[in-house]
Amino acid sequence: MMQIFVEGVGLVGPGLCGWQASQPLLAGAASYVHTPTVVTASDLLPSAERRRVGIPVKLAIAAGCEALLHAARDAATTASVFTSSQGDGENLHQICETLASTERNISPTRFHNSVHNAAAGYWSIATRSRKPSTSLCGHDSSFAAGLLDAAVQVIVDTDPVVLIAYDQAYPEPLHTVRPINASFGVALVMTPQATSKSFAVLEISFELRQESETRMQDSSLEALRSGVPAARSLPLLSKLARKEAATVFIDCAAGNQLRIAVTPCC
Amino acid sequence: MRPVAISEISIVNCLGAGQEATIAAIRERRSGLAPCNFETAVLDTCIGQVSGLDEFHVRSDLNAYDCRNNRLAQLGLQTDGFGGAVSAVAEKYGAQRIGVFMGTSTSGILQTEIAYRHRNASNGALPADYHYAQTQNSFSIADFVQRYLGLKGPAFVISSACSSSAKVFAHAARMMSAGVCDAAVVGGVDTLCLTTLYGFNSLQLLSPTPCRPYDVNRDGISIGEGAGFALLERAAEKPAAGTMMLLGIGESCDAYHMSTPHPEGLGARLSMQGALDTAQLAPNDVDYINLHGTATKANDASEDQAVFAIFGGKTPVSSTKGSTGHLLGAAGITEAIIAMLAIRDEVLPGSMNTKNIDPALQCNYLLDNQNSRVRRILTNSFGFGGSNCSLLLGTAE
């Protein structure tokens, strides 16, 4: 079991305009109203980079910045773990269309944006952070993989870590073979010890699956949770918003799960 | 970081399949690079291709995973007795206690590139035999390896471009340190595809000749493909003399540009210093450095400054990319394994294809093999997005 402290959250998704604004509906005190995900490129990026980034990078930077602001922590001194089930799907589609044509010259920007760690790269440029950063993929279990890895890093390196998970819907024809419902980004700032900003403690265990995954009560939020890998975080966010002690289960690959005991603190 | 022992290794690339083929090519100074004849690519460049993959198929129960990348992974697992060694270790610890952490840059993207040429004429749909999750998705390589080996522990893919399969060592070491697993299979697999060939071509970074790291006339990379695997276990309190060890790990970001390294190698310096710090070693404890050494003007110039700033001009350094090509997401572990073989067989690889060392570069760059007994080697891997990782490897005393 690993014990870590949460001091900041960031959130952007359909009907979810930031962690601060979304807490009442995640706590069940307000009803969910679907609106498309709104996300713009961060002002922190130099103007040339701002024009080049796709939706996934915008999601990652928006969620990450909100979480660090909430935690009152400097991104330049915070290690980062990025996780996504796929990266930039629109960019992949454009590259594959070009390569299937007779004129195969893909643009340099499309190519460097095609790497899975594009969000991490732009994040480090935007925040001037040279701290260790990683970029993970676990298909449907990408959020669980990221949370496990970030918690391990917090414990072993005894340093704060920002976890940033994001996903974007593919365009057709890829959407049919890999349906993802919406654009969604979430970030958590985690520390090894309690700080003045800590508001919850998480006790995380990686174990053989014994319980079914925790679901959302609201049917629209449940559809979002099951339809977007990064939104597998919603039950955890809901418990954090409720400020109640609870246990959340999130599925991992190969028949495993994360057991996360959430306790409000401080 | 708790010390980590490297119990088994396996390697496949254009030099051949297995440790012996790789070290023999290095000893005999053979490069595996040849003019590009891959798939439908029409490009004036050289590649490091693994032969026989077109005829190879993955194990029949994993048919949906069949693609060039997973074929090469299976070939790697069948090489150097690696799969069998993992089975023995799974008996010891239990399948749930062994993690699988794989690095790749492009996974099975070639399947998607081909599928896009065969879309349904009326509705644009992809062919029915296209398996997205098992081939295109980056996780497919960890999923495939885990299923092939029958393991049940934590598994994910690290995809940070060309540092991916160096970083797998860092993730595995932390997971073992935290007690999430007792052992880990780490690996890197990347295979030739049109995205990287035409992508690097668009950046004007493909050399028309076999790549020439550190040469005054170096003009870009040669792309290769390969697989490398290592089995990691927690080291004993006092490991037996000669045990291969992961001594140190450094990770950093350039925070500079998506596809150009920091001009003074600032991120590279942080990464190398991080490896020395975790190993609690000084620069003169390192006997040889296997450079990232891609043979682009920018990489070699920036890396040279970074290495020189920390190690000065005496420590022997070289890049093995003139032999293997740039294996992208598989480069990190491939070069880590070459470093382990260099320690085992007491040969430091001289650079292939390099004729005249760029006088602007200051490090002690090896043009010829050097037979010497070495104990500790640093290996660098730097990727797009400014992602850097350095590993320090050596034998226990």
C-alpha cells in the first residue's frame, strides 16, 4: 500500500469546465449538463508553438495548469507523469491519409506532433520544467497506469509529481474501431508528505481484481467514464469532491485493479 | 534507488539475432545498414532492417496481435533463451509479481498505414482484419509481451520517442523499489514504418549514406529497427562479483524545442548528472560512454558539449548507430545491452562509417574498437519533445 497526499486537481471535459466549477456536480449537489469540451492553447506557450498544438496538448496543459495553481506549486520544479490511451488521433489520421496518397510528404510539424510524448514536450516548453517527465499508455487502463506510476514515483523519489491524463475522440474511420466519446483532461498534484495545501490522502494498492470497478451514479457521467479512458478518473474525483472517506476501484490490465482509499485531510 | 540486478538480456537488430551475432558484428566491424528497400518507401536513404520478419508470424493464439512490431518482439523473446529464463523466474516469484514495462515510439502503426490504403471505397471504413487495440495502440507491445510470457503483473508502455526504452529501466526500478513487483521484464521494440521514414525525411534529417556519427560531413540519421529485452530483479545485499547491475538513472527535459536538442545540451547534462548522482559515482568512475550520437549536425554538437562539460576530453565515447541505425524507441535498451556486452567481452565499439571527426567536437571519440577491461558504462538516449534519459551500468565488485 502506498500513501500519498493530493494538493491540487485540474479538470476539463464535456460539461466540466475546471475542477473548481465541477465540484458541486461531481459531489451530486448539482445536475450534469452536457456541453462540448472547451479548451484553448495555453498562453504559456510561445506563439509559434501555440499555433502548432492539437487538442490533446491543449487538454493536458489546461488540466495541468489548473492543478498546479490549485496546489500553489511551480511546474518548473515538479516532475510529471503523462498518460493517454492514444495521443493525438486527428494528427495520426492526417498522417495516414497523406501516406496513403501519392504525395507522401507529411509536414515536419505533423511528424513531431505524432510522438506520444508531444504533450509532455510542449508542457516542458510552456512551463520551463526540466524535471523528469514520462509519457505512458495502457489502452483502456491508461489512467490507472499513470496513477500507479505517479504514486510509485512520489514514494520512491520522495518528490511531488503532477499526473496528467488526457484523451481525444478519433475522427473516422478510426472512431469506428476505437470509439472514444469526448475530449477529456484531468490532473492531480501528489506529494509524499502532507502540506498546508493537502486536502486528501490516498492509500493505493495494486492487486488482483476482486471488486467491480467503481461507477458514477449519474448516467451521463457514467457514460463519460466508460467512454473515455482518462475519464476512468471520475469516481476518484467524485469522492474527492464529496470530501468523504470512501474506497474507489479502477481496473488495470491483465485482471488487476487499483484499490484507492480516499480520506479527506487537513 | 535500491540496487537492481540485470539477470538476462536478449537483442535483435540488423546486425543479427542474439548477443553473439551483435558482438561478432562489432568485433568484425560490420554495419547492418543498407540502401532503403522497405515496403513501398521511395527515399534516398539507408536503413537497418531485420531480415525475415515478412515471413514470420506471431504465436497462433495471439493472431490478432500479428504485425511487424509484435513479430519482432516475439523474435526477441525467442532469442538468447530469454522467454525460458522468464518462465523460470515466474515460478520463483509468481506471474503476478513480475512487471512488464515496454518502450516503443510507433508501435504497430505500419498496420494502420497499410489499412488506410485499403479503405472501403463507398464508406471509407478500415478493413475488417485491422485490429486497432492489438497493433496500432501503443499499449499493444506490452500487452503482447505480457500475454506471450504468461505474466500477470503491472504492465504499461512508456512512449517518449527515442528515450522510451531507456526510461523503462527507471520505471521498473521504481516499481520494484516500491514493492509493486519483485522482478520486471523491460524492453524496447520499434520497427520500420512509413511515418518515421517520411517524417524524418520531412525534417531533412535522413542521410543518403549509412549514418556517420561525429563526422565532419555527417548529414543525418539512418533509421533501423530492433528489439531488446532485459530481466531485472532486486539485487542481493552483496551481489556476487561480476553481476551486471543497473547502477544509476538520470531523467530530464530540455524544455527547449519539440525536435531540436538544446544547443548547449543542458537537458543532456542534467540527465547524465542524474545518473552519476543516483549511482553515487564521479565522472572519472565511468570508463566509456555510449552516446545517443544520431549523426545529425545538431544532436552530436549538443551532446558533445554536454559530455565534455561533465567528463572532459579523456573518457572514451562512441555512437553505435553507424552499426545498427537509429532504433528510435528501441535505441535505449539496444545500446544498454551493447554496453553490457562491451563490459562482458572487454571491447569498446569504435564508430562505423565515421572517417574524419568533426574538429569542433571535443570528446575522445573512438574510431576503432578498443580492447579494454571496463567496469562502468554510461549510455545516453535523447528524444523528441526534449526527453532525456541516461543509464549507468556496471558489474558488481
